[in-house]
Amino acid sequence: MSEEVKNLAREFKTFLANNEEDDFIIKAGAAKTPASLTVSEKEIPAENAAAPARPAVSSDGKNAEALADVASKILKCQKCPLGSTRIKAVPGEGNPNAKLMFIGEGPGFEEDRQGRPFVGPAGQLLNKMIQAMGLKREEVFIANMVKCHPMTDPSDNEKRGNDRAPSKEEIAFCRKFIETQIGIIRPEYIAALGGVAAKSLIRDASLSSLRGKIHVLELDSVDLEGKTKIIATYHPAALLRNPNWKKDAWEDLKMLMREMGLQTPGK
């Protein structure tokens, strides 16, 4: 195991153990056992970190078929420079009939290799956030604003720590894909993870001004009839870098849980 991966594992363990009260790592009512608060380095392999089971296909298959068609177009897309530097495109995955979608900014190092969203350390944290809401990863749909890995140095896609936020131009090229996916799934709720997703889907404003509110999603290409509500919260990768934001992220999730009619701690 590389020293960088060991450092990531240590940082993640420290993050999980950092806050004992109101901790979104623990599902409401669950015992705070050491196993639930720590992650061993063996659980974060360099090439397959936090890879959950593949989600089941919906019973009717209609949405699944439509999403598969979108995915096939994403895998062939070369309309922006990201398409020529990626290893694998990352269409997204999850329940085709999901009530809730999580949307991030773009794939990272591990996602670029596996072709799946949120499978690195930030993905492990997202899994814990979903579990804390009383849900399973396979019950939701997870995607990103852009489908290919934005890199600071696109000439070396083997370099770690080479991630960056996607540009407005890259988001514009890729936007039709995420809007089509939203239009197919027609989720009742969306959690925009991080400022990039929040600004792209809600409005161009600071993440702090968008957090703490329930917004109604409006898209030019899809008539959602005002039925899709969206919240903004921190990206899991940001929470790994800044554990002091953890409580605020949990408050965002609890707000969403109340809106969804899910049980929150203490109730």
C-alpha cells in the first residue's frame, strides 16, 4: 500500500472518530461501537476503495433501459477535452426509480479507473451518510455534473492528487446528460454535494447561502412540475478535508430527512 493511501486511511479514521455527538456516521438509535467509528487501512485498498454492491434493476425496467441508453452515449462522448484524457467515463449508478438522487461535481482518481461514482474515500463517507439517513446506497441514484475526470495535469492521468473542479464550459458540455438522467428518474429529492453542483442546479450563489433551505429544482430541458426539491450541502471530500463542517452537513441531512418523512434522531 502506498504511503499516500495510508495517509488517506489515517485521515478518514480520524475524521470518523472526531465527533461523538450528533454524528451522522451512526444511524439513529444505533450503538456507538468501535467498529462503527473506525475504518481499517485494509478496508481502503488502493485500486478498489469502498466499492459497494451493484444496485438492482427496477422491476418495470423502463427507467433502467432509458438510463442505460444515456450511459451508452456518455461512454462514447468526446465533445469536450475531458473525453480525451479520461480512463473511463462515469455515467452514474443506482435505483432507476430512486426517490432521492445525490449529485456531485465530477469523478476522481478511483472513479476514473472503475467507471463508477463515489468509490474512493469520499465515496465511503457518502455511503455512511446515506446509511445514517436510514437508507441504502442501492436505494438512491448517484451521479456527477460531469462524467469524466477533471485533472489539473491532464497529461498524467496516473498521478494522484490531480483532481480539480470542472469548469463552467465542461459542465455546459455535459449538462444534458445529468438533466436527462434527472428527467428519466424524476426524483422527489436531490442532494447537491458541494458548491459546483449546488451552483449548477440551484443558482449561481455561495454554498453557504444555498444551504439550510429547501429549493424547488427548475430545469429548462425538463418539466418537473415543481415536484423535485433540492438541498445543497458539503461534498464528502470537503468534509474529509474539513471535519469541523461535519455537524453542519448532518444538519443539512436531517432537514432533508424531515422533508422526506424519514425518522431523525431523537424522534
